[in-house]
Amino acid sequence: MKVSVIIPSYNSENTISDCLNSLRNQTYLEPFEIILADSSTDRTPEIVRENFPEVMLIHFNTKTDPGSARNAAIKKSSGDVLLFLDSDCAAHPEWMERMVKRHLEFPEAPGVGGAVINGKSSDNMIGWAGYLAEFREFIPQQSPGFVWHLPTMNISYKRWVFEQNGFFDPHFYPQEDLVFNYRLTGGKPELFFDPEILVYHSHRTDFPSFLRHQRAIGKITAQVLKVLPLPGSKIVQHRLVFLLLGPALPGVKILRTCWEFLKRNPRILITRFPAVILFMIGMIPWFLGFLSGVFASPIEPEKPLV
């Protein structure tokens, strides 16, 4: 099984070496290719050219969203299975070996992915707030099994997935992976989640950036719910319903997140309580973004989603 690793990148000079070194240290013994789709204005391209000559570098002259960057790399790739990693992540040494093993074990599964661990930002409470806000469903304490969605920082697909289903829709960034996975699975549990397939993710560690990102997630979440029949879609599709029930959404998200961590890994909440407070504060811009998404014009998907 030939493997291609695809990494989108933008201004990653502080993380790209850790990311690519983690791929050099894989236990997987077969040859594989690495394709970095980069639109950085910092030293990222120079670092890659000087220190990682084995990497195929695609460089864009203008800032490119991750979905479009991945699409360009997919078209250049040659693997039977395509592994996706982000430039602010480092892969566990057995990451590639476990991915391939699961693909061989489940040949009918279109995709395989794994869990996310807080990496370099693990000594920062803002980083932990970002982890709480985004990855409750993908922590290592979750059970293995089939799911319908996995994040693109730690997922792999068989090549036929893109040949038959097209590519990521960049209009839905930063949730283009969620939209793609729904179009692929129809919301059915067809992707295999293995919590031992691990990546270490470096989260935002400055508060304004964290708040801006939460607002962006909130806005696109509302936009996605306009076009996909996911839980909560009825709220955004009917504005009167939203006015009645929408204000409760931040509280629901906080309760669901805290409950999931209490069940799976309560130590995170107990030992990093300031991060919980920051996460709660982050739900304010998240809701403001959600509100703006509800009243914004719907996004027209590139391909039918349902």
C-alpha cells in the first residue's frame, strides 16, 4: 500500500520542523511521499528546502486556505492511501504504521483516523481552552469504532474517495472537513476511529487569536447547519426558533464538553480549571459568530451535500 502524506501550511516556521521530523521518525518501514502545500510569507519554505529535501513542496504566492491547499496536494499525490496531517501537529512514531494497518483491516472503510493530544501548547491555559473547545470527541480516552466524522489533522482516505467524491469545499473553512465527511458518508458511521493513532496539536496560545478563531468556528457552524441535516439544523433554518432557543446554545456546548471530559478524562478539568473559564469566555465570540452565520446568506456548496 503506497502512502502519501499531505500537509497544508501557512506561516509555520515555529512548528514545521517538529512536524516533518515526526514523519522521519515513523516506525513504518515502506517508502512514502510527503507533500507540503504551503502559502507562507515567513521562513517555512526555506526551512523545508534546506532541511527536508525529501519533501515535495508546493508553494502558493498568496494565502491559501487549508482545503484548497490539500486539494492541490491530492492532485500531485500518488499514494493508494492519503494521510493528512497539519503543519502545527507532530505525529506519534507509530502514526503511519497504525493508519495503514487499519486500512488493511477495514478495506471497505473509506477513511481512518485517530485522536488529538494537546502538544506544544500543553503548558498554556489558552491552548488548553482551545483543546476543550474543539476536540472533546477526539481525545485518546474515546472508544475505538466507526464514526461519520474525523478532523483532517489526523485522518486518512483511500484514493478512490477523491476520485469518486471530489475534493474539499474551501467555502466552508474552517469546517470543510466536516462538510466533506458528511458528503462522503451521508452521516453514517463509515470512518474508523482508532484512539491509538495519535497526533500532538499545537493550539493558539494568545487570547485574541483564540477568541477570533472561536468566532470563525461559530459563524461557519451556523452556515454548515443551514445545508446539512445535523443536530441543531432546525434552529438555524427557522429564525423564530433560533431567537427562542439560540441563546441557550453556548450553555449546551459548555455542558456537553464538560460532561464528556468528566466521563473520559476528568483530570484535565480538575488540574486546568483556569482553561475551563477561558473556554467559557470563548463561547461568547463563538455565539456572536453563530448569530452572524444564522443571519448571513447561505453558502452555496460546490457539490450536492445530501
